[in-house]
Amino acid sequence: MTDLAIETAGLTKVYGDTRAVDGIDLAIARGGVHGFLGPNGAGKTTAIRMLATLIRPDAGSAKVLGRDVVREADAVRGLVSLTGQFASVDEDLTGRENLRLIAKLYGFRGGAATRRADELLEAFGLADAADRQVKKYSGGMRRRIDIAASLVVSPELLFLDEPTTGLDPRARNEVWDIIRALVAHGTTVMLTTQYLDEADQLADRISVIDRGRIIAEGTSSELKASVGSGTLHVRVMHRDDRDAARAILVRELGVDFETTHDPQALVAGLEDRSGVTRALTALEDADIGLAQFSLGQPTLDEVFLALTGHAAEEPTQDAEEAA
Ligand SMILES: Nc1ncnc2c1ncn2[C@@H]1O[C@H](COP(=O)(O)OP(=O)(O)O)[C@@H](O)[C@H]1O
Ligand SMILES: [Mg+2]
């Protein structure tokens, strides 16, 4: 037995000229949420489809909960569940019908299937919508029924593939609450996301994936620290003050500020934020009026830029050139 939920060595999947997953090594502990963070096309879905035994690796190996995904695929299937970006509930059926059908597929008989469906509908706040067709659900309800469908039998490990992409903030928060509740009940969750803030909210550890490769691993704070503590945006009220403001900021913070096309704005990335309060006081002491003074967390784009030297949203032909 192993304590690892997921262990891979050189895991690879190739589609034509695209190395969708290009030799990844993972060692992910049981329990909690592991985030798989990367932009569109990074290889997240391909990686978890291999781990969930839906597609076969072209090279390398993977064990899920101690079982080999190729040689012991059936055993793996019995232990995991996948809620896809393109999940499998039937749009024309109602929520209850979908869950009852899946329960029957898993061997629940008659009344037991209905009871399991109703339990899940209740737990996911879908009891009122139980008899409505899934195609009439809102985006948030749709994600909830997707997740409910993957929990008809409690899996030890749940793969969630971008469960909140495209949701509004309220629906996204509901999905986050569900994920936290699952983890509290002991399920290990492997979550793919394009959003640093989502990984930040949920994941104990994060693997950053880009062009099929793991380019960084750590906690969210470790990843952010690797790109500095964020970006300071300052706008002076009067453009004549910009040079004076810049001199003060450079002196107090020890970093160079860029001027932008906005004649009142100054921007700098900070390694640490300890001097920020002092810098603000110094600007006030110099009677420089400020329209803006804000320190933003590094965005995913900034993390990507720092880790890879390229932006997250580059077109794919660029990826092919680099490969
Ligand atoms: N079935 C497939 N056939 C051909 N190319 C694929 C297939 N699935 C994925 N790809 C390619 O592999 C790369 C990774 O895709 P994917 O794993 O879906 O990334 P992500 O989930 O991170 O957005 C992309 O370049 C994508 O176009
Ligand atoms: Mg995907």
C-alpha cells in the first residue's frame, strides 16, 4: 500500500504533433485538494483522463491509489470518479432521473436507487429542481448535478475538471462549498483550473502545468512568492507630480517603477511588501495627491510570465514552434 493518491513517472500522451502531456512526474498525497493549474490547452484534461483510465498513456506510468492505470484499470475505475468539463448527465432527463439511472448502473436496486438520488438532490440543493430537465438548469445547478452524478458511489478520489469555468461568482462559491464538504468527508480531490484564485481558495498544493509539462509545484503562497508579492499600481492626481512620486517610490521601495502611456501612472512589481506603508506615508508627506495606490496579488498571468517567460494566453501555433 502507498500513501500516495497519485504517482506518475514520465506520463505522456501524444496527439499527432502535439505532446499534450509531455512526461509528467507527480507524487500527490491522499487527502485534501490537489490543484492542477494551467491555461487552456496546457494538458490538464488529457492528464486526468489518463489517470481516470479513459485514455491510455503513450509512455510512462501512473498509479492511482496504488493501482496501475493500465494493468489494473478496472480496480482504478472502482475507486475514482471524474466530473468532466464535458460531463455525462443526460440533458433531456430530469435531475432525479439522471441520478437514479446512474445509481442503477452502480447496482442500486429499485427503492435504493431512488433514495440515493433523493439524498444527493437534497445535499446539493437541487430538491426543488429534481423533476426538471437538466437542460433547463442554470449553469450553477448544472455543475452541481454533474458533481452529484460523480458521487452516487462515494469515490476515494474525485477528479474535477474545471468545475467552475464559466460560472458566475455566486455559483462558483456554491461549487467551492461542495468541494470543501467532500474533502471534509475524506475524499481526495484532484481539481483542474485556469484560475489562480480558485487554486488559492481550495488547493493544499498546486502543480502548474504548461504545454504538457509541470513547470512548478508548491503551495499557493510558495507560487506567489516565486513571482514577488504583487504589483503596485499608483496614479498621481496631477501629472506634474509623477516624477517626484517616482523618485520617492524608488527610494522607499528599492525597485524601479515603470511609467506607462497613462501620464499619471506608475507601476512596479514588488519582491516584498514591507515598505509599502512607508512609501505611502512618504508620498503624503510630500503633498503628492493620489488617485490610486493599490497592491494587487499576482495574477495567474504574472505567475505564468515569471515561471515560463511567456504569457498564458499565447496562441497555440506558438506552442508548436517551441516544441
Ligand atoms: N483528442 C485529441 N486529439 C487531438 N488533440 C488533442 C486531443 N485532446 C487534446 N488535444 C490537444 O492536446 C493539448 C492539451 O489539451 P487538453 O488536455 O484538453 O488541455 P487543457 O485541459 O489543459 O485545456 C491541446 O493542444 C489540445 O488541442
Ligand atoms: Mg481541459
